[in-house]
Amino acid sequence: MRKAKILYKNQKAGMLIQHDNGSFTFKYNDLWINDDNKPVISLTFPKSQQAYHSTFLFPFFYNMLPEGSNKQIVCKLNRLDLNDYFGLLLTTAKHDNIGAIKVVKVA
């Protein structure tokens, strides 16, 4: 199992988990849900107490990944499998990312 904090403008909005079977779960933090001033991170993830589950990486997160030659270079330099989308997300979305979302690995 691998976990990542999902930060919105450097504030912890939720948690993304890749389970051992390859499926994914996203859940907002309770404090984020209960604060009416905190926005959703995506229209595909309305604020809810429920966890969101998927057999593949959610499109919202998948669309944050590099493509083409950029993806190949990042994977080669970081020794990542080209199909390790979660590993690629953890590598590329923790610092220099377009938008307000960052993905930070949880040890």
C-alpha cells in the first residue's frame, strides 16, 4: 500500500491511497469537509464523508501526469516503470505542479 497527502494551496485536503491490489481510494480530511470555506479539489470529488474508490488512478490525478518524451525522461531518471502511474504522480506532483494541488508521499 502506498499513501499520499493531497495538498490544496499547501493545506492538507485529503489522502490518496493505492492499495496492494492496484486499486485507489481518495478521502477528504474531516476538517476539510467541515469547513465551508474550503473548496472541493475537483468537481469529480464533491466534499463528502464517503471515500471514493476506483480500480484505476482517478482521471483527475492521471491528468496531472507528464506525457510523451517528458514522461519517458522522468521515468528513466527516477527508475520508474512507465506504467507506475502512482509512482510517477508522487515524483512529479510534489513540487512543481500546475494549479493548487500537490501530491506528497506519506512514509
